[in-house]
Amino acid sequence: MKKFVIQVVVIALLAYMLELFLPWWSVAIAAVFGGLFLRSDANFWAGFCGIGALWFSAAVIIDLTSSGNLAEKVAAIMHINETLLIIVTTLIGALVGGMASYTGSLVTRKKAPTSG
Amino acid sequence: MKFFLSLFGTLALILFLDRSWTVGYTRIPPLGKFLDPLNGFWQNAEPRNHIGPEDLRVNGLKQRVIVQYDSLLIPHIFAADEEDLYIAQGFVTAQHRLWQMEFQVMAAAGRLSSILGPGPENAFIEYDRRQRRLGLPFAAQNAADMMVKDPVQKRMLERYTDGINRYINSLRYKDLPLEYKLMDYEPEPWTVLKCGLLLKSMAQTLNMGDKDIEMTNALKLFGKEMVDLLYPDPDCDIDPIVNNPGGWNFDAVNLADVPPALPEGLVGIDPMPKYDPDVGSNNWAVSGSRTATGAPILCNDPHLDTSLPSIWYAVHLNGPGVNVMGVSIPGAPGVIIGFNDSIAWGVTNAQRDLVDWYKITYQNERREHYLLDGEWRPTEKKIEEIVVRGGATVYDTVIYTHWGPVPYDRNFRGDEGLNDYAFRWIAHDPSKEATTFYKLNRAKNYSDFMEALDHYASPAQNFVFASVSGDIAIRIQGKFPARRKDEGKFVLDGSKSSNGWTAFIPFEQNIMEKNPSRGFVSSANQYPVDSTYPYFITATEFEAYRNRRINNVLRRLNSVTVTDMMRLQNDNYNLHAAETLPFLLNQLAIDTAALRDEGPEGIALIKAYHKLATWDYFNDKDSEGASYFQAWWDDFYPRLWDEMLSHPVSLARPSEYNTVKLLKENRISMFYDVQSTETRESLRDLVRTSFATSVARIEKWKEDRELKRVRWADYKDTYVRHLARIEALGYHVQHGGVGNAVNASDRLKGPSWRMIVSLEKTGIKAYGVYPGGQSGNPGSYHYSDMLEAWANGRYYRLAFPKRPEEMQLYLFYETDLNPREKEN
């Protein structure tokens, strides 16, 4: 469990830092890294939760501190409501994160026998 | 194996979420990229007090430029160097309005389909073709070529362009305006040509009005006498802009008295959509002799589309030899309407026919030569390349003659190739308006103002002027062809060069007036001058109501205050209704007793009648009479002129003013019959049917909305819409007024900038408001922060300091723009 929590936190932090310089898909790099080097029992869920939590909290903080009702407007453009927009945002990040960390964890497994 | 599957799945997912998809005509933004809270659209959401950086490095600056934003986010730019001033203006404007600037240029240039795709039924491609065929890029190129010949203009435009490009180059995906992210594209570099395109796009909105095709058809169907009755010149000459009988003491240009020749046959063209004649404006200046402070007051409110991001961008420019404030057009340097320490100026559109159509006779099908004065002249073929996003590039060949491009032909809205018409438009000619604004921004007095206008050709405007030294003036400035009587009203034979514009009115013979004895000057798009002016003047339509209301109020007022002027700009008195409604009610001759027996429908008619009969003719927000009148007129007017609307060739309706006049004089009874019915209608039938239909429509309206009353603000439903028509980015506003009132607010257009300037010797006091906000970002508080004040007739006092230190009271935040290599 502890391992999993560390994995989630590292993925989230690393993704945050990479996103300062790189496009959105850099979250996948962070998740691959987390899956590759910080293996746990639930590698998919680690990336899923790590990126999901990052995107969820960033979206919520922006939504709460901004004043132009932008999320509401964009939700209206997409014919959904604001809450659903935050959920969709979170899920997209989470899904990419989960698949990437899972992919990363598969690399380690394959490499394990040759290196040791 | 599992690894490869997983890797493949992840990459596919990323690729899928990194690109946009079109479903039908809707483009879905790239979902991963767009929804990412750290780089996507969420980054465009700004806190209420979002402030920019304290320092920025901007390439090309010579010295530090101080930019102070006030609480409305209006930038006050202080530069020690003139070139730096325009770099900063370009940079700051782009920072708030980049997407809008570029989108407007793309629309003007006929390049919308490269962003939006072909559109439903190829609507965007057709739009682009229209722009190309009207020669908008051709006009802009001519303007740009001329602009860079003048060193001062060249410097101003190039530095402004540099400023915009510095900003564009500093952008990452994260910083892009929302609309780029939504539509999934990126800004291009800015160019001087794009400034030219914006100018010509303005000319298209304001100076492309014409109904020559419709008039030609009317002439052939109804005859000259009827045309003169239905479409007289002038339509309404009461209260012209300048009334100076016998005061035109100059030698007018003498034109050969050859009547212009008309080509044969009806014109079977389906004309391109027209700009609404209601796009107009008000401006006036009151002399110090009539004001409470003894200082002149100048007012201006241009009526344009009420759109977001707002048409105007307010700015204060302070540099060597200049301290000017007002509104600019995002994408063009300088201030367009505003004031400086010594003078103020404003504009309304000069209604004038500046368009003509010339029938072209080609030598043969190849269209390589056309007939002119008995000779075959070569044409020039221009192949327009229209890039279509997600589709094949469209090529459209446009033929150019010495008259101009030939927009209508066998490939475009023409009738079997029989109707090739070349388009002569004043805005195709090279001109140098940027010089005018450069000089106006720096003008100190009346003679500077006049000199600045000597460089101005298009779009023709009524320039109002006032100075701290006490002068007021108005000048109708533009390049106007000197016309023979009736020239310009109909299409012309393009095989004779004598049908062309052989001479222009010398600028010093344009209509103007300085310090008139009545103590004010004013304009509201009406007929410009008294009957002794020696040139023939015609236009698609002249305004006939706002001008009279403004002048009536100004004549009555004494010791005029700024508050009086605010009240006048927001005046909702509907003179058109006042002159029309009593006549209609009289014709209606309602029989209350009989109606009472007709059940709910009859009762509704009685109630509507009472609301109309007791209405005070003010289109105020709460007025119900205003709604009933508008609904009635909107039904009656087309019903009366159904002959024009239902005819297979294109015809124009007589103006509202002339319609009412002719009705009262009982001179158009031959038009009362409704073509689509068996019976022969009288005027009373028309009035009654339209009344009953409009009341039924309002009843339905109330029922649909579950409302008991039909308030004017609800019925009109002022809508400030987004430039790209994105519904969620627009606002419905409660606002009074109507096109014919001084507060000329219709559903989609209205006063786009209300400005009042009191030119006091102790310092200029200026007030302004516009329907929107300084920021073009829908995620900013300042996207629409002035909207409510605008709708309620309130103003902001504009901070106008001479030095940065004087900004304290108004300062929101400051950003210093620094040269890239800082001196140590």
C-alpha cells in the first residue's frame, strides 16, 4: 500500500513538473517512469490515480479561483454541465496515465530476467 | 506481447486525444490537449484580479516602455520613443485581442474556410469567394503599397506589426487565446497588409452600400416617374448635417452633360447579402456658448455589431509629441475615435453611393477581351486559391477590367452568363488613412484637424471636432466622385469610359461647417446638405429620424452638462413610431364592441390597441407599446411591399420614412393589393390583417415563454454575440432603444462606443463605455465587465494622466516592457 501511494505521488509530481515545459502528453512519460521504476501491485491504478488526481485538483482549483465562468461556458459549448466537464477532464488524464504506467510496468517485467 | 499491446494502446490513445475531429460541421477540439488543466483551455480561466507580469522583455524596443492598466484594463502606454510607442501598442493589443484581430483579417481576406472548413452547404467557401470577388485583398494590397511609400506611416505600421509579432512569438500552446484551442489552429505572423485588410473590411461594412441592380430593375418595371416617387433623392432632407443655403461659394467641377447610359434588359442577378442600413452612428459637438462650463462638449456613438470580443479597444498613448486616448481598432495603430490634450474628434458614417456596376461586353466565351470605346481591351484573370481545411483547395477565376473586378458572372450568382458586371468601388483605390489618424492623434487645433483630414479618402465619414480653445466643427470627408444627376443610382454600360467617374469633388469643396450660429454641429447618417450644394448626392438610404431628434433636443437645451449628453445618447424616443402609429391606429378604426364578442383573440386585440394608444413612443426596457408597435410594423412593411419581395428579379423596398410619407399622401394605392391573395386589398385591410397577425404573434411569444407581459427589452432581446457565433460565449442583455432612436440599439447592433468629452481648459474630462470589455478572453472578468454599465446607460470616467506618476488613483497594475539587452 505504501509503495502504491509513493508511486501515485511521484507520478503526479513528475507529471506536474514535466507539464511546465512539455505538452499535455508528457503526463504519459511521468506515468511510464512511475510504472517502470516504482512498481506496485496496481500499476494501472497508480497512473490512473496519479494523473487523475493531478488533473482533477488543477481543474478544481482553477475553477474555484477564476471569475469568468469559463468552465461553465466551455461545458455549454460541449453540451454538458460543469461538473461533468471536470469529470471528463479527470478521466481523460487518468486513462492516459493508467495506460502509460501499466505499459511502463510491463517493461520492467520483461527486462527483469536478463539483468539479474 | 502484452507490452506491445499496451504500448500501442497508450500511443493510439494519445494520438487520438491530440488531434481534433470533425463530426458533421462541428469540430471537436483535441480532447487531451484541450482539457489538460495545466496547458489546455483551463489556463485561459483568470482570477478576478488577474495581473500580468511586472517586467517583460520585448525585442526591438530602444528604451523601457511603461504600461499601466487601470481598473477597466485600459492600457496607458508611456514611451520615450515614438517607434517604441507603436511596438508597445501592437504588443499590448495582441495580448488582449490576438484571436479577434486575426479572425477579422481572415474573414476580410476570404480565408475563413482555411480555419473553419467548407461549412454547411459550403457556406464558408461561398463567403470566401465573395470576399475575393469583391476584391477585398486587391483593395488591401493597394492600400498597403501606398502606406509604405510614406515614411511616417511605414514606420508606425511596421513597428505596430513588430509589436504584434513579438507577442505571437512569445506564445506557447498554453498561452494561446481560447478560440485557437477550440478550433485547433495557430496564429500566423502579422503583416502590414493585414492592417490594410482591416481598414478595407471597415470600408466594406460602412461604404459598400448600393442598390443599383434593384434600382435598375425598378426603373425598367415601374418607369421613371414611379421610381422618383418611391426612391426620391433626397428621401428626407429635413435637418441635414450642414444647412448653409447659399454658402457654397466655389466653382464646382464641371461635368460633360452626357446622361449616363443604361444597359438593356433586367438584371437577373441574385445580389450578395447586404449590410444592414441600420449600421449608423451619432456624433455632435456643442459650443462652449451653450454649455454649463463654457467649454465645448463632444459626443460620439458609432453603431456597429455588438459583438464580443468588442469591436473597439480603448487605449491611451503617451509619447514624444503625443498624448492621446480613445478607442482603436484591434489590428490598426493609433487612436481612431478619441481626444488629446487639445482636441477631441469622432466619426459617423457618411452615407454616399461609392459603388457602381458596369456591364461588360466580352469579345467571346474566352473572356480575354472586353469592349471599351469601340476597342477590345485585354482583361486580366486572377486565380484565387481558397484553401479549405479538411477539403480540396478551391480555385476561382476572377476577371479584372479597368473598372475593377467582375464579381458576378457565369460562375457566381449570375444568370446564364448574360450578366457580367464589373465592380467599381472607391475603396479599391490606393489611400493613406493611417496618416490622418497619426496627425489627428497629435492635432492641436482646428487647422491641424483640417490638415489631417486632407489625407483621408475612405471609408467616407462625418468627422466632428471640438477644441479646448473653443472651436467646434464638422467635415464630411472622403473621396467622392462628382456625379451627374441620377448617376450612380443604376447599373451602367461598361463599354463607354465616359460612364465612369471622370472627376472627384475637390476636398476643399466637401461639405463642412465651423462654429455655426446655432451653437452645435451634429450628424446621424442623414442627408448631408441643403439643396444649394452644387453636387448631386445619392445613397442607398439616408437616416431620417435620429438626426431630427438629436437636433430638436440640442436646440432646446441650455447650459448643457455632461449628464444631459449622457441622457441624450441613451434617449429611446422613437420618432418613426411617433410619426407612424397615429396614422396606423386611425386606419385601424377598431370596433371594441364587436371584438369583445370574438372571445380571447378579440380581447387580446383590444388590450394591444390600448397599449398602443397610450404608448409614449419611448422604447424603454419595460415598454409594452414598443413591442406591439415593432411587431406590427415588421408585419405591415413587407406586406405592403410584397410586390418587391415576391418579384423574380431583385427589387428594393422604399425607405421607412418615404413609405410613411407616401401612405399619408395616399399616393401608392396601387401597391395595397396583396399579390398572393384572390381578393383586392385596401389599405385598411392591410392595416387590420397586419395588426391581427402581429398581436397573434405576440400572444404566441408570451405563451412560449410563459410571460404575462411583452416587455420591450425581452421582445427585442439584445444579444451581444461572439464573433465566431459561439452561443455560449455571447450574452443576452436587457437594453432599451431601437434603430431609429438616438440610442440606436437593435437586437444585434447598437452603440458600440459611447464617448463624451468635455474640453475644459483646466483639463479634459472624458467618459466612455462600450458593450463588452478590454480583454478578448472569455475566461477573463474583463471580457464583459462594461456590459452592464452600457445596458444601463452608465459611463466610466476615463483616466487621462500626462505622466505615469499621476495614475496612482486608477492604477490596477503596471507592466514594464524592456529592451532585450538591458544596459548595465
